[in-house]
Amino acid sequence: MVVSFLLCSSNASAQNYIGGSFNYSGSSKSVASKTLQGTSLQVAPDIGRFIGDRWAVGIRPWIGFSLSSVKDASQSSNFSWGINPYARYRLLARHSFGLWAEADPKLAFSQSRSEDQGREGISIIRSTTYSLDVVPVLTYQLNSHISLESRLNLFSFGLAGSHTDNGNDVQHVLSWGLKATTKDIVDTLGDISIGFLYKF
């Protein structure tokens, strides 16, 4: 529904934007004469459109890969991809600041593969996860093209589920929760990350 709204809208005041994230990391650690090595990569663009002054809709696809190994002992890898259409509504605006409510449905797929040279066979786990979160988003307009944004952890509502198959057993999990706090704001804000969007 959000995607079709994004693609079909013809509002004259609509304005497209792009953003997203790129993450690459590597590590090497020696423990008990064994060397542990790891590499991970994730690409997650953000493409959307402002519909008037109060609404924004968009989509965030992502793809990721990670690899970890212990030399001459074991190796494991994980490949994942997913999609996150979203919609947000501006609740408040003051000067360059804006407070938005954002609905975030997500669907993700992953496959993990592990091999232990001390054992026979290869273990493969496939999983599907889905979730719906409603979170507040704080924005700051730097200029006519660039705005900063951050998701706040002071309030959130979430619904999540997963389906996991390891070849022997199938597991289904469903969870939900509501969180609101006015205490330990400094610790809560410590989990915040800041990103930016570029408007055309």
C-alpha cells in the first residue's frame, strides 16, 4: 500500500529524496593461539517522497553479508536481504525542527552457513523475519536540500515474528511490546544514530 502510494502520487508539491547507509567492517583477534577473523558488509539505500508538508513515504531495501572464520578450525557466513516500506506523518514543526510518527513494516530473509572441520557436514539455517514498528522521528532542516534525522527511543510500539528452519526443526516466534519512558533519558539517547536525507 505504501509502495503504490509512493509510485502513484501526483501531488504537485511532492518532493523526492534519497538517503541510506553503507557499512563495511573487518576484525582480527588472537585467542589461545587461534586467529579469529571477521568481515561484514551492508548496503541500505533510502528512497522516498514528501507528499505535501506533513506526509512522507518511502522504501528502504537492504542487502548484507558477513563472514567469520577460525583458521584450520571453522568457518561461518551469513547472507541477508530485506525490504522496508514506510510512511511518516509530521506531528509538530518549530523553526527547523520536526517531530514525526513513522510506521515501519519490515520483511527480511537470511541464510547462515557454518562448517566445523572437526565435525562432518555443513549446517545451514534459513530464516524469515517480519516486524511492524511505530516510532517517533526527530528531523532538523539544515537547508533547502539537506535534513538530519534520528529515530528516538523514548516511545515505540513493535510487533515482530520469525520463521526459522535448520533442516531438522522449524521454529515460529511472535512477539510484541509497547515502550514509553521519561527516565534515564541520557542512557536512552545513547542508542540514537543520526542520518541525513537529500531532497531534490
